[in-house]
Amino acid sequence: MRLIGMRFMGIGPYEGEFSIDFVALNRSHMFLIEGETGSGKSTILDCISFALYGGVSVDDASKDRLRSRFLDTQQTPSFVDLIFTVNGRYYRVRREPAYMRRKKRGEGTIAENATGKLWEIDGGLADVVEASEAPAGDAASDGSAAAYFDYAEADGHAKPLASQARDTNIEVGKLLHLTRDQFSKTAMLAQGQFSSFLKCRPEERTQLIKSLFSADVYERIQKTLDTMRKQHADVVDGQRRELRTAIHEMRDVAERVDALADGGEVTDGLDGAAAGAGASDAAAWGLDDAGDVAEPAMEPQDIAARLGKRMDEAAARARVVLRRCRNGVAESDEWLQRAQRDLTVLTQMRQALNDEREAKARRDALSERRPDMDGHRAALERSRKAAPVVRAADDCAAVAAEIERQQRALADVRQNLNGLESADAMTKSREEALRQAAGRPMAEAALQSALTLREQLDKLAAAQQRAAQRREQAERLRDEADAADSAVARLDDPATVEDRIRELVRREALQAQLDDRLHAANGRLDHARKRDADRWRLDGLRAAAKEAGADRAAAKDAYEQAQETFLSASAAALADRLVTGHPCPVCGGTEHPSPAVRPQDVPDEDHLAELADRMNAAVQRAADAANAVSLCEQLIDSEDRQAEGLGEAAAETAVRKLREECDAAAQLTVQRKRLETRLAEIRAKTEDAKQRRQQAEVAAVASDSAQELAESAETACLDAETGKPYTDETAHQREEQARQAIAACDDQAARAEELGRLIARRAELEQRADRIESAVATLGEQHARAMAQRDELLAAGGFATEDEARAAALDESAAARLQAALDRYAADTEVAAAELARIRRELDGLLRTPTCRAIAAQADDGIRAIAEELPDALTAAQTRVAAAEQAHEAAIRAEEQAVGLDTDRERRAATLAKAAQVWAASCARFAPIRDMALLASGRSESPAGDGLSLVTYAVTERFRDVLDRANDILKDIRGGVYELRLGTHEGRAVKTGLPIEVFDRRSDLATEASTLSGGETFFVSLALSLALADIIQAENGGISMDTLFIDEGFGSLSEDYLDDVLAVLRSMSRHRDIGVISHVGLLKDQIPERISVTRITEDSSSRLTVIV
């Protein structure tokens, strides 16, 4: 990733818009960002970080510092616009921070949200970049990035990738493969931040390494493996419980099968081993004595094999039981069918005899209803003959009513015709009205002419008014331009002022060296004061160490005396138990010439332990005091080296002299700033006079054009015949006359339209009268024919009058009811005869069955004998059926019990087989997961046994890579006297932190980083941070950060150290561009390309100049 160009406005201390050409700055691959403290050097890094990630470069800094205080609540937005390249592709990102602005209407402020946009620029930008990379003199850049942004903003050169701030964050992350924190540690070594990595505690360093190298992925792996272990363990335990339950259930089913088989004394089909095996043997079912699955005593595969053998034996016994039960069901079913067949025949015989008696009764009842049905049939016949007569009479009445209605309509039409004029009179009136209405086009043309005249008069008045206004404005602007030219003529020459400013700038350049010397002198004074304070403190520490040594000797003597007394007392206690002539328990001798004597004031064990604790505490205090003296002496030596051996008074004198020189040089800055302000005023007034002169010339041209337009409008308002101008009164009279003529024409057109409508109305009424007269004549003829037809139908039907025919006619519902009754009677008669015949055929069939023949054989008359013997025969048949049903149900129950038991056996066998298979497979899968989880978590039962977790191992190895890379860099600084090592001197193991030891090759001693001097701390921290940046890039997608910014810290280096550090940076610049942010004057001489940040006063806005 390489920076191309950036522009920004309203950010931090910058009020205006500035741009930076990073390509031109990096021609020598190293550039300087210099300026006063607080002027805004670090703001450049904030702009880059904000453009890419929407946040500033320092973690503890607020985004609120982005919006410049000089813009306050103005409408103008702040922005950062950055162009960069990744893997040969060019991208542009633009962001605006959130801010409060004044409302456009009313009072108060309104919040504007942060925005972000991302584009990809086409490859044509490479030509612009190549031109900027050219050496000085070959179309070199002036330090501005305008050319890049002009190309990017041209039509068709860029395509949008994201239009929202959130989407822009996602896309930038995909391009760079770095988080904001990783980017700041990789490309920006921020002010005062990179030394904290060297000095932080081991635990904090571990957390930082974990976050920078995304070590959370290893934590997720650990947690995932442990979660998988727990989940699989739960699954295996659950499957083990399911298997145990399935085994017990299958054992219960097998025992019930054995009980059913033994109850029936069934043994055929089973071999001797199967019949003699006990189903309750736990080992045979893969169980232990407690009834649980016998694992790990047995392998899962062996358990599954034993279970399969037991299930096969249970299946064989179940098949034998089923075969016996099914034979019993078949035998009982045959007996039941015979009994049910006899009972069915006797029941059908009894029902057929009853049906025959009922059918005869229905036939007799229908015969009694025949006379009534004959009367209904005669009434229906007479009604059918009367129906045509009634219809003919209704037709005669309808024709007579229609004749009467048509006659009334004819009278109404004739009355309407008498109320209208004749057709000839109305036609002549209409033609006259149309002739008068034809004059409307001429009247409209006269109205349009009058309106055009009025419009021309209005334009003339407006043109004359505009001409007067433009003439007055041109005169006013000409006077103002003359006054501005006079004021400019009285000002100083801009070129002379510029020469004076350049001279002051040249003299000011020497002031920066004074600032650097003053800064170094202040540093020496601080170190001299610290050295003197440490020397005073050293006397106290030495006295404390001497006192602690005396306490240690006293405590040791007290403990040794007490210990000797305690041992003597113990020997005396043994001597008291000696007996003359008996062997000593210590030496074995029988003589005891000098037995030990118990001393006075013997201490007990508690007192002896208390003295030992006091002695150890005194020894520790003495060691701590000696270490404090040694550390203070080292600090005094370090401070004395950095004070360059000067006393406090000599250092104060040097600081005072340099401050007086700086105060004298500061007046040059005041003079330059005054001249720059004067030059800006001269240029502003000159530009204002130029713009006023241009405005006056434009106003004069506009005045002449307005006067010409007024004259042209006046010519258009002259009478072509008389040459006199028209007036508003003349235009008004012409317009009024034209409107009156148009109104008269409209009235005549309306009268003609009304007369046309009346003429059409009269013609329509005359036609209607003719149609009605013709219809009345036709209806009279129809009425006569209908009367003749009615009389003929009366005679044919045998009716004397119309009333007699109407009385005989039935309505549709009454006729339908009579017909329905006749149809039902006929159907019932037919059904009764058919039913009686069917019953008699059924009786004949039943008499031929073996059951009925057996009853009829005992009497002469078959039917009568069966009827008499039928009740006793039915009772006997029912008894036989009940007995057969009981036997059959018992057989079915036995079979159902056997089938249900076998079904339960099959289901439980399938469940057991599946449970055993699933459990065995899960055990095989669980073993490697369990081992991997324990190994990754570093538990004591892990296969490795070292207790080192995966995340600790990964973080430690990455940190070793960082230290190796840092040592490569340190080899080129001061002969490589320092080496960084991963140590344990801070009292912590590698498992809990990442401690750093600084090994000094000159003394072959390792020490803590806190003992390094300011300059040593800077270049060691710099090497560590540069190494961290390289390793982060290698670990995160391989995106190379081609630009590295180093912010401050060079002021703490001596000239020798500074030369070594710059040499290392120049060596690194062969592979990446390096931007150094510092106010150290010596760097200006060594780094020509730079960004200079200045400001007039501490309260004024900053300015930025790119020098290439």
C-alpha cells in the first residue's frame, strides 16, 4: 500500500485547504515533517488514519479534535481526500467528520453526520504519478496533489465502491487486511506511543501482541475445540445412557418371550445352547455388575457383537411362539364360521317369514285406494281440455287493452304538434341566425390586433424603465472603480514587500537551530538536576543499607545462638534417658563418660521459627537496600552522561544565554508576519480594484444594450398611416368594440342551434303519429281473429261459456299434486308386488339349505314345521356361536400378545442395534477431539503434558519473531551493543506474560528496559516498533505498507546515536518510504524533502508548505 496524494480542509489547527504530493516527497524515499510544537504535524497522520478508518491515529485521542475550531459552526464542511494504491490499483477515499453547523433558517445549530465514500480510479492515473516521480527539472511537482484529484474527478475515470461511511470501512478493511490499530502500529509510530510497548508490563504486552496479530483466532480454536469436546462428551454420555436403557428394555422383552415360550412348552426350532442360555446374564448383554455398559472393560465393538448374538436368539424363540399361536387361531376360526353360518340361515328364515306377512298387508291396503285414484284421473283430463280455452280468452283481453293504450298515445302526440310553429317558418329563422353568427372570425381578428397593441405598449414602458436603471448603475460602478484605482496607486509595491519577506525568512531559518540548541540545553539541565537529586538520595540509601546490614548480622547471630541452645537441650534430653551398661542410641557405646547437660533459657520450636523468619526478613531487607544503592548509582551515571558532566549552575547559565538569543531572534518572526499581513492586504485591494473595473465595463455595455431595446420598442408602437404613437385609450376602445361584436355573434349561433333542435323535434313527432295510427289498425284485426278462435275452442271442449271453462281449469300446483299422487300410487303398487315375489323366492332358496331341510324333515308341511321349530333352533345356534367366539377370541388374544411382543422385540432390537452402532461410532469420533482439546487448552491431562496452551504458544512464537527482527535492526546502531531477549527477570513465567530483557554485550549483563537512558530507550523502542510493523505485515495478508511515519523522539538522541538511527532508516528506505516528524534542526540539513508547518501566533490557524 502506497500513499499518492492527499488534500484536506478544516482539520485540527488547519482552517484552509491544503494538499500533499506524497509521490514527489518520496523521490529520495525519506522526507521530514517539521514545525513548532503544537502547530499540527501529527494532524497529518490523523488525516491519513481518518481517511482510511474514520478515526484518528492515536487510540486515546477523541474524534472531536478533527473539526477545526476556526470553522466553528460554519456551513463549510471539513474533509479529508486521500488517493492511494494497493497491488497496482488506485483508490480514492473521501471522508467528512461529524460536526455542528448553524441552521440555514432560524437560530440554533444542527448536527451533520459523518460521511465516507470510496472509488477505484482507472489505470490512467499511473501516467500522472510517473510524471510526478520525475527528478527536479523534468516537469517536477510543486508539492501539490491537484493533478491527481483533477484526473480522479474527471468523467469516466473512477467508479464508486462505497457511498456510506460503514460500507467504506468494510471495503478499506478488505483492501488493506489491517485493522486501524494494526495500521497505526504498522505505518504510524505515533508521538510518545511506541516506547510504551518496551516499558509496559508483560501481561499488557501479551494482550497487545494478541490483538495486533489477531491471536483471538487461536483463542477461538481453543474454545471451539473445548466446546466440541464438551458437546461430544455430552453426546457420547447421552448415547451411552440411551444404549443402557435400550439394553435393559431388550432384556425385558427377551425374558417375556422366554416366559411365553416356556408356558407353552415350546422348544422346537431352538438348539441346545440357545435354549439353555439365560437372558438375564448381564455379561452376555455387555453390562457390568452395576447394570451399566461394560466400557472401558470391554471394547464398544465387542459389546455390539454380544448384543447382536442375544438379539438373534430372542428372534428365533419369538418365531416359534408366533407359529404356534397362528395355528390355534386358524382352528378356532373354522369352528366359528360353521356356527355363524347355521345361525345366519335361521335368522334369515325368521326375517323372510315376517317380511312375507308385511308385504301381503301392504298389497291389500293399496287395493282399497283404487276408486279415489280414478276420480283424480278424471279431474286432470277435464282440466287439460279447459286450458286452451282460457289461454284464448286471455289473448283477446290483452289485444283490447293494447288498442286502448295506443289511442291515448296518439292523442298526446297530436297535442304536442299543435304547440310548435310550422317547419318552413322555423327553417327561415335559423338561416338568418346562422348568417349573422358567421361574422365571429373577423371580430376575433380585431380583438387579437387590439391585445397585441396593448402588449407592445407595456413592453415599451418596461424597456424605458430598464434603460434608466442600467444607465444609473453604470455611472455608479464607474465612480467606484475610479476610487479603487486611486487607492491602489497609493499602496506599496508588492514586489518590494515580497523581497523584504524573503530576506526575513532566510534570517528566520537560523532561529530553528537556536530552538534545537535550547531544547538540548534544557535537556542537559533536567538531567543535571536529576543527577544531583539522586546523589542526595544516594547518601540516605547508603545509610539505610548500612543499617540493614547491621540488622541482618544481629538477626543471624541471635538465630545461630538460639539454634545452638535448642540442639544442646535436645542432646541433654537424650542423655537423661541413658542407662549405665546399656548401649547409646546414637553411638552404640555402653559407657557414657560425658553426658550432655541441659542449658538455661532453652527456646521452644515456635520461638526458633520466629527468629528464623526475622533473620530471613533482615537478609531480604539488606539485599533490597543494596539493590537500591546499585540502581541509584546506575541512574546517577546515566544522568551524568546525558548532562554531559555539567553542573546545575553551568547548565542554567547555558540555558539562560540561549533563551536570550531566541528572544532576540523572535522579533524577526513578528516583523515577517506583519509584512505578510500587509502583502495580503495589498493583493486583496489590487484584486478588488480589478474586479470593480471589470464590473463597471460590464455595466456600461449593459446600459447601451438596454437603451437600444427601448428605442426599438418605441418604433413598434407608431401608427403606420399617421406616424403618430398609439395610446392606451386607443387600444382600450379597439378591444371593447371587438368583444361586443364577438358576443353578438355568439348569441345568434345559440339561437340557430335552438331552432335546429325544434325542427328536428317536430319531424320526430310527425313520424311517431304515423306509426301509432298504423299500429291501431293492425291491433283491431288481431282482436277479431282472437275472438273467433276462442269460440271454436269452447265448442270443441264441450263448454257452454267462458266461465265454465275457467272453473274446470286447475292451476299448475293443484294439477301437479294430483299427478304426483297418481304416480306414487302406481309406483307403490308395483313395488309391493315385486317385494312379495322377491320374498317368496328367498323363502324357496332358504328351504333348500341343509339347516332348513334338517328341520323340515321332521314334519310333513315344510314351511309350517319350520315356523314352529324356528325359535328353539335359533336358541341352540346362538349358544354354539357364543362358545365358538369365546374360543376364537382367546386364540386371537394369544396371537396378538405374541405379535405385539414380537413387534416390541423388533422395535427394541432395532433401537438397540442403532444405539450400539451410534455409540460405537461416536466413541471413535470423540477420542481424537478429546485429545486435541486437552492439548490446545494445556491441561494437565493433555498428551503433551507441558501445560502450554495453543494461544500462549502462538503469541510467544510471534513475539520471538518480533525480537529477532528488532535485533537485526539493533546490529546497525552503536555497533550492536544491545540485544533484546525474552526473559523471566520480572518474576513471571512465559505462560502469564512476555517479559523483555535488554542484554548489554559490553558487560554481558541483562537488565530491565527501565534502566536505559532517554536516547537508548528511543532507538531500542524504535527498533522494536519497526520489527513489530514488519511482522504484522507478514502475518496479515502480505499487504506491504510502503510508507512509514515516525513521530518525534529524535531530540533525545546524541549526534552519534542520531547518525546511526538515520543510517538504519536510510537502509530501510530502500524498501519503503519513511516520513520523520520532528522539530530537531539537524534533520533539516540531512533530509531535503519536507513538509513545513507554520503558524503566525499560537491562536492562529496553521499553514502547510510542501518543499520538494
